[in-house]
Amino acid sequence: MSEHTFDRIELSEDEILALLRSLRHKDGNWIAWGKACYQLHKAGYDPQNIFEETGFETAVQNQVIVAAQVYDSIVKEGVSDAVRAYCEGPRSDVLYEFRVLNQTQRAEAVELAWEKQLDIDSAHDVTRAVKAIDRLSKLPEGFTRKPGDAVAYQCWRQARQKKDLAERTRPIARGLKFAQTAGARLQLETLLSEISAPPQRKAPLLPLYRVDEELELPRIVPVAGTLPLSASAMESVPQVESIEPFRVTTVASQTVCVPIPGWQAVLQAGDPVALFTHSADLPNAPEGSDEMMLVLVDRSDRQWNPNSYFLAETGNGLEIAWFPETPNADVLARVVVVLRPKRILDESNILQPWQMDD
């Protein structure tokens, strides 16, 4: 399909025959051929018939028509005689590539094509580069919207993305060939000097982590001691406050503390205190060997309920107990959690880097 549009005109049969004869004999240059094809198309003459009678394929007809229109637009822009001679030389394929540019951009691109003697592939690259830099709201430092600078900027970008020295040098060399301003050349030369300079050691990545689970951030709890204890020993343990988001804790002098995993029940305790006892001394204790247990109690919760265990003062001192009914004993705290020690089969193994057996 043709890439140009036009209003229909009327041509006499003699005028059509004259145009066809001119194309058949290839009178004039490609610009004349493009204008002849253009007139025939406007007159409604079928492009396939033109091909059969003149040998100009439909794709060639379209190329010379569009390129001739590009040529007329750069002439209006006022290019030099040398550039016009270059275009007539013939360069319909090169001018055809500039069809998507505006009139000013076409003239500048043709000037560059004449200066660098560009082929069709290079002309295509120039057009793409001009369109790309035209979409930028802010020009890159050192570059202009001139077509040569536009190509140089694309080469500069490509070079920065290459790690191999040879792969980086090639686009820089090509960019220097096209650069039209001192600023663009300076940017490319600076990039080239950076390549030849000894590599600078980069700072390592920060060992950056984020705490995602409550368990990863424990709660620091003061320790009252090991049962048996007196009520006064329990009451004298200072309350420990923590500051979010990292639960920074201020501990009074001589106060022993222990970290407890940040389970919800632990975090909800208003005034937690830890104490130690043997499993055999716990009510409803699990069967098995006797081991040291850590009991976390909440001194702020002394309200009895039948679903909890409590630290209470009895005739035998402080003990962990369950009361089916309101107790007569003095309740000092509710039991929040009871922790067994971690079972480690090989203590030396936890200090070694993790390995997988083959």
C-alpha cells in the first residue's frame, strides 16, 4: 500500500502516455520519475499497470514518490547546492528513510547524510535516533537535538551498558564519527577515558535485613531467680520498658534479663518477669526427665480465672499453681508461658557453617 495520500486529478490520454513513455525511457533523474509516478497515481492509474508498462515495481514507485516529496521539502528549507547534488546522485533510498521527520529535521538529516556519505542503513539509524531524542523532555548533558548528536547519544548509551572493553569501544568510536558538537564529543571522550582508567573498587552492599516476624525480635524480660523465692524477691524485680521499633531496653544495674521470643502472648504481658524452676515442681508437669524450665509470669494480671495458672504465695512460699475456684492464697502473677530449654544434639555443630551432605 502506498504511504502517501493525494487528491485525484484528471489527465488526458496523451498526458498519461507521455508520462509512461518518460518512465519507460527513464528520462531525467529519480526525482522526475517520482513526480511522474505521483501524477499517474493521482490520476487513478493502477500501480500494477505502471509496472507492466514501465518496469517500475510498485515498491519502487512508492519510494521515489515519497523521496521526491522529501526532496522538495528540504529544498524549501534551503539546503546548499552541494546537498541537493548529493540527493540527486541518486539517494532516493536515503531520503525515503527521512520521511517521518519534520521539514527542519529532514534538512539537518540530509546535511549529515551528505557530510558522512551515509547509506540506507545509517540513514535509518539517524531517523530512529532523531525521533528518540525528540521524545525526551530534557536533553542529556552535552548533547543537542542535531541528528549527529542524536546518534552519538544512542552510541553513548549503548557503550555504558557494555562491560566488555571491545564492545564498549565500538559504539564510542561510532558516536565520535557522528557527533556534531563539542559537548557530545566530550561526553564520549570522557566515557572512553573512564574505560582506559584502572577500575575503582566499588563499595560492598550493606548487610541490610528487615525484621519480618515478631519471633525475630525478642522481648527482654527481667529474671527474679529460681524457685523457691519469697514474695518480696518477686516484688522487688524492676519493671523493664522497651522502645519500638527495635525494642531498645534500659536495664537497671545488677538486673539479670533473658530474651523471650516475641510471641503474641509475650508481647501482651503488661509487666512480665521470668523465673526458673524444675519441671518436677510444676503442676500437671509433662512426663520425662527433670529439666530446668523458664516460667514467664505477668505481674500486672492477678485476676483469677480457671483457665490459667498463677504464681501464688502459699504456706510453702511461692509456687506455680492452678486453682479451680477463687483461691485463698495471695496471687502475685498469671503464668504466660513455660519454656523448655532448646534441645541441641551437637552443640559444636551450631557454630559451624551449614552444609548439605552429598
